Amino acid sequence: MDWRTYFEQRKVSADEAVSHINSGDRVVIGHACGEPSYLVDTMVAHAEDYENVEIVHMVAMGKCEYCKPGMEKHFRHHAFFVGGNTRDAINSGRGNFIPCFFYQVPETFHTTMPVDVAMVSVTPPDEDGNVSLGVSVDYDYEAIMSAKTVIAQVNDQMPFTYGKLIPVDKITYFVEHSSPIIELAPPKIGPVEEAIGKNCASLVKDGDTLQLGIGAIPDAVLMFLREKKDLGIHSEMFSDGVVDLVEAGVITNKKKTLNPGKFVANFLMGTKRLYDFVDHNPDVLMLPVDYVNHPVVVGHNDNLVSINSCVQVDLTGQVASESIGSKQISGIGGQVDFVRGAALSNGGRSIIAMPSTVKGKVSKIVPLLDEGATVTTSRTDVDYIVTEYGIAHLKGQSLRERARRLISIAHPDFRESLQAEYDKRFPQQFIGEYA
Ligand code: COA
């Protein structure tokens, strides 16, 4: 059948589309700023029609009404990531958190979590009958490929990005609805973030390829890269800060050893400025997460520098990034994918950067992680830890030396108590001449 005929025949209203969701189904929702909010809202409006629908989502940027109190009978939330909108649901039992490396999420659709319905956002079709997933290809691509039913919100405001287009016949129902793409405002950058940014930037060399996590710190790093040359991007995601460096001629992707000349990412979070930059931009490759984040693929980029953040680091270098004690506040995301990928990269470096304290009150460098805290990046994987007070290079260092280096970048108010813990833990008499 001609693709135009197929597309026309498969256009339905949102109400009709969500009527194809059945009680007990597993529904995978398009990720982050690619969430098909109109479809999600319509599904929630029909909550009374469903029992026990499992919602699988990662970074949830929408209203997340499916996990609000009162929805328990209709929806169960299964989260690969926990954010501001879903923390309460996960920690008060209205949802479950699934520990998973981001690059392995698509694989779960073929093993433990087969997909009944994928609900995604797409652009209108191009001349050849392909739609683009725009700002979110990540796990959306495999969800579409493996789902029994695919419902797509066709949004003419979604930027058309290249890399992995979807032929219209892979989609079961199309719901046309124009709406602005979810935006993430640039974070506020204060003096602490600036100092961290400067320290991280001192570890970046001309020609490096960067992975940047979410938040104020990666953005602050970008501000201090203006003097560098020929940087490249191979990152799970990127945001507006990258556009400034492209305009300043700093990011050229010329020196990349994998996908030279191209920005490589699997999702994007930013403002309309970023979305306009990527729209029909042949230099931007939006690809599935099982390629972009696979540590072996990451490692094919020489001089790959990854920059992510965390909640706590203990004196041996164990990094807790996703929980405060046993309370799940975030997820693994691509942190470990890129820490390990950077370790496989010739000349690669991985950086975990964080403010030395929580609002000046509590040290983030601690003798022991809080009881119940999850180790996200192990002390065997960790490379550089950076705070506003400096850089601690931990890889290849003894536990004793790691502790010394970490104390030297802790907030001065906490160094004495950390030193007292160090003295208890590493008594001199066992070391002799090597102390
Ligand atoms: N003790 C107590 N509370 C702490 C804390 C600590 N050691 N560290 C952070 N917090 C609190 C903050 O005060 C804040 O609370 P609030 O929301 O009530 O203000 C909350 O935890 C979030 O911390 P914040 O530092 O504001 O978060 P951030 O936006 O800078 O993100 C991470 C930091 C670690 C949560 C984030 O980088 C992350 O999710 N990392 C793991 C995933 C990852 O790296 N993915 C790769 C890139 S996508």
C-alpha cells in the first residue's frame, strides 16, 4: 500500500487511540522532552476504563498524573529514572524503580518487559513516508520496533532530526496534535558551579569528545570551554549550552574518531533555541541508546571526556548518584555507561563533579555513605572527582591516597572531621616506610 494511503487510513482521534490500551497492558511512554503529552493526558482522562496498566517511563518531564494518589487501581508506574514529578510516587509505594544501565533499557523490551503499547511523539512524515522521533530516540526506537501497538502523536512542532527514521507502517495509529515541545530552562549557575566548571574545564583538551550529563554543572563546564578548539559531542543528551559553543566555533566535531563531523546523542533537553538548531540539521545524529551509550561504542571515541554529577562520595571513591540513603531520588541514567566507555577510550577521562556541600550544611564527601545508599559508580570504575575546591584523581590510587585527595577537595569546614575519620581508618603503624 502507498504510504500516504496507509497514513490517512491510520489517523484517529486521541480518544479512539487510547481505547486500544487494555487493562493489564504494559505501556511504554516516549522519553523526557519527547513525551506525547496529549496522548498521556487523554489516557489519564480515561483512567476509569483501565485496571492495572503498567506505565514504563524514564525521565518524566510531564504532569505524571498516572502516578498521583487515587490512580493506583488504574496505573502502576515502573520507572527507569526518578525525578521531581515521580519521587513521591516511587518512595510512597505507587510505583517501582528498576535499576538498569540506560544502554540496556531497549534490551529489557525483549526479555523481562515486552511492550504491549508504545506511545511516542513523531514529526509529520517526510516525502519518503518516514517520520522522525525528533528529540527522543533513546529507548523510543526499540519500544516502537517491539510493541504490539504503536500510538504516535504527530506533532508539527517536533524538530525533524536524522539518524534513525521510522517508516509510517511501523506505527499503528496516528493522532495529529500540534503542541510546543517540553522545554528545560537553562539552570542557574552561581559561584560554586562556576568554580566547579573551571576545574572540570582544566581537564578538557583541544580535540576531546565530550559527554555531558544533566544540570547546572555540565552547563557551567561549557562556559569555560570557550578557549578550546575542535571539541566534539558524543553524549547521551545535550542542551542549549552546546549551541553557544558551536556558534563560537569551539565545537566542530572534526577530531572525532567515531562519527566524525557529527553530533551524536540519543535525547535532547533544552529550549526552542536548541530544537531549532537540530531541526533538519544533517550534522546531528539522533540514535538509539543501545548504540550511543554502549560502553564499547563510547570507547571508540578517542579522548572521550564524560562529566556527570552525584549525591555523595565516600573516602574510598564510591559514588552514590541516585539515592539519599535508601530514598531513591534519581536514577543511573547513562553515568556508568559513560564512565566505563571513557575507560575504554584511548586518552579517555571520566569526571564526577559536585558541589562540596549541600547548601553549605552537609559535606558531600563522607567517611561512609548514608545507610542504604546505592553505589552508582563503583570505586573501581571512578576516575576524577571534582568540587569547587579542586580535582582528586582517584584511578590507580590506594584507598589511603584516595582519602587524602578527597579530603583536600572537601569543604574546609569538614576537612578536620574527615581527617579524624582518616586517622582512625588508616593507622600509620601498618604502613611504615610507605606512609
Ligand atoms: N545529602 C542530602 N541531600 C542531598 C545530597 C546529600 N548528599 N545531595 C543532593 N541532595 C539533595 C539536594 O539538596 C536536592 O534537594 P532539593 O530538590 O530538595 O533541593 C536534591 O538532592 C537533588 O540534588 P541537586 O544537587 O539539586 O541535583 P542536580 O540537579 O544537580 O542533580 C544528581 C544531581 C546526582 C541527582 C544528577 O546528576 C543525577 O541524577 N545523576 C545520576 C544520573 C546521571 O549521572 N546521568 C547521566 C547524565 S543524564
